[in-house]
Amino acid sequence: MTDLHTLAQTERAMQDRVCELELDFGAAHAVSSIYRAANAVRGHVTAEVLRPADITWTGFVVMWVVWIADGLETRRAAEAAAISKATLTGVVKTLEARGWITKSGREDDRRLVELHLTASGKALMEELYPRFNAIESRVVKTLSVGRQRAMTKSLREIVTAIEEPVQ
């Protein structure tokens, strides 16, 4: 059994395991790097910012999308947070119990439920998000502004390619 700790070790093991298959290793390495980078940032932010505030990554993301939109219908909140409605239900229950979020029926259609941050929830986001952003700055500080922009453009192109309907 191979111990895989670094990106290079993982890529080497993957190539050894599947070298006889006809694969695009460049694409595999690129996507693996995106995945590992995202998970590394998520783990770091969770340990440094979220866990001390007793909030999960998913809870933070839900609060962030509701905060940024200044209120959001539950279906839209789940979509924006990239989670299922079932997951959202559990997360909102926890956030409500902590006094950070409220649910209310929409005025024009009481069947639809909107989420809003409470004053306490807004204060929490105003405290946590600058700390979150400080980590974002720290993890890209070795890249020049030009390389940051190029990376951002490339990642957005990937997202756009996935989001565009297949013709």
C-alpha cells in the first residue's frame, strides 16, 4: 500500500495504476490539482476560522449566499450553496437554533420559504468573512497579480464549460 501525502505522490501512483489505459493525464493532473487545492483551502479555513466559531463549511456557505443576496428563497439558497434541499433543511435548522438565520413565508406566495440572516448572523459574517478573505489572500500571495488573474480566468472558463448546456 502506497502512502499518498503529496500531489506528486498521488499523480505518480495514479499513472502507475492506469498507465496502460488511454487517458489524458494532463487533464487528470489539472482537475486533481483543482480538487486538492480546493480541499486544502477548505480544510485550512475550517480549522482557522470556522471551527473556532462553531460553524461548519456548509453552514458558512449557506449563511454567505443568504448574506450576499440579502435574503434568499430556500430552493435558490440550496442551488447557490451547491447542496441538496434536504441538506439545506438540516443546515438551516442548526443555524436557526443558533440564532443566525430565520425562515419566513414569502409575502406573494406563502408556500415558498425565504431565509434571512438575523442581526447576530450578520454580525458573525462581518466578523468571519474578513478572516476568511485573509486566508484567501495568504494562499495566493506567491502568485503575481497577473498570474492570479490568469488562474481566475482559467478556472472561470472551466466552470462556464461545465455550466453551458451540451449542444
